[in-house]
Amino acid sequence: MQRVSPAALADLGPQLDSLLNQLDEEIPGGYSDRFQGQVLRLILQTERLLAPNPSERQLLAVSKALLNSGQANLALSKLEEALIPRLPRR
């Protein structure tokens, strides 16, 4: 597994938290293009920084597929499932 900077990973946590908080402001099933773009950027950034193992890669692929089908809430859930175990403890 490639070594990833803890600081780089730590930056992903607040971004994920922010998007999860924004879910309350979005209309389920009618997420704005801006919001979906932010989710996609975080998924791609996570893929790049995480150097995912096969299990994490699968979660990120499912996250992208859910986002593409308009289910940003579930996409964030899968992203969180892949990301949280790798974040530095606070």
C-alpha cells in the first residue's frame, strides 16, 4: 500500500463533513448540479489521495455509480465507508 500523507487525508474529513451537512439543505432525489459536482470532486480526490485497496476501490466505484443515478446521499454514505477508516484519529 502506498504511504499517504496524514495531513492530506485529514483535509478530506472536513470536506466530507461539509457535504454531509449540506444534505439537509438539498432536496432528496433532486440534488443540485453544484452539490453533485462537489461530491464527485471529493470522490475523485479521495481516489487520488487514498491509493485505495480493492475493497475501498469497490466502495468508491459504487459511490460514483450512485451519484450518477442521482443518489448523492447514498454516494456520500459509500464514500464515508471507504474514507473514515483511513482518516487520522482526532
